[in-house]
Amino acid sequence: LGTTREMWAPQIAAIAGRFRCLGYDTRGHGRSPVVSAGFGIADLADDLAALIEHTFGTVPVHVVGLSLGGMTGMALAIRRPDLVASLTPMATFCKTVSPSSWVERAATVRAGGVEAISDMIMSRWFTPGLSQSRPEVVAEARRMLLATPREGYAACCDAIRDLDLLADLAGVRAPTLVFSGADDPASPPALQDEIRAATVSYTHLAGDSQMTLP
């Protein structure tokens, strides 16, 4: 939320020799047009499904997403399991605990722009130690955040407000890896454990053998 596909440039550069890589901007971010409020995480997952099919056809892909991207990836794995070979949702959550906080954030951004929350966001994204040792990383993240249209950001806040994927994660069949930083205040490891617990209550069939995923 509040970033563009540019944030993935180092990772894509590292693996592009072994994988076909596709990064994209979600609605109202980067080069994607602003769409007014009224959509949910399911709609963002459908956007991604359409993009995957347009680019790769119906070949399953490895889906990696951070925060809002992780929510989108989980929803995709639920709605279109045929398109997901593996799933890596990072620093995210599957059910919004405090919808009112997202209502407040959306209202703040609509009134004052993303600038009104930029300091708060930077303090949640980066530890003080990293901010001091890698100021250029923080500066680039702030640049992306401040370039995000207020309605693009706020409309996605509205989508997160209504997020509830918890009950449906038991149907995810793709191998799934979840993680976050120990110092992450927004999506700490406890929330990743909630996702893990919800996605392992199934048996995966691999070839002629039956394998229960840990």
C-alpha cells in the first residue's frame, strides 16, 4: 500500500535469469489508474488473475506479495487456485482486526493527502536503526508513498477495511510461505502464524504419493 512495482527491482534483477518475472502496480498506484472506492480485495485478486492470464496464459505462477500484495495473493489463491503454483504472502494479515483504523486513515488521506500520514508510515516500515544506516532506502520509499494519489491510497484502505480471508484459507492448495520482520508493528509474526495455521489443514497430492504439508 503506497508503493509501486519499483520496490521489487532488486529482487527481480536477482532472479530474472531463472524466472520470467512480472511486477505490476495495483489500482491507484504507480502507472495504474485511480479507481474510486467501491472495490474489495477480491476485485484486486481478479485484476491480478486477468493480468496473469494475459501475460502467461493459464500456466500456474509463483505469487509473491507484500502487505496489500500479500492480501491480494491470498485472495487469488482462494479464488483462482489454478493460477497459483506457490504463494508467498509477506508482512501481511488475513483479517482486519480494527476496521475503524482504516476508516480513519482513509479519511485522513482524503482530507490531507498521503503527506498527512507519511511520517507515521515511515516509522512503521523502517526501524530507527535502518533509517540511520540506510537513509537512501527510506528516502526512496517515501518518494513512492508521496507520489501515490490520495484517492488511490484511500480506496485501497477501504478494501483492507473489509478484509476477511481467514475462513477461506483452509481451501488454499498451493505450497505457502509466510513471514514478516520481528519488529514489524503492523503485521508481526503472530499474524503470519495465523495465516500459517489456517493454510495447513489439508493434504496435498503429489504424484502417486500423499504428502501432508507441515
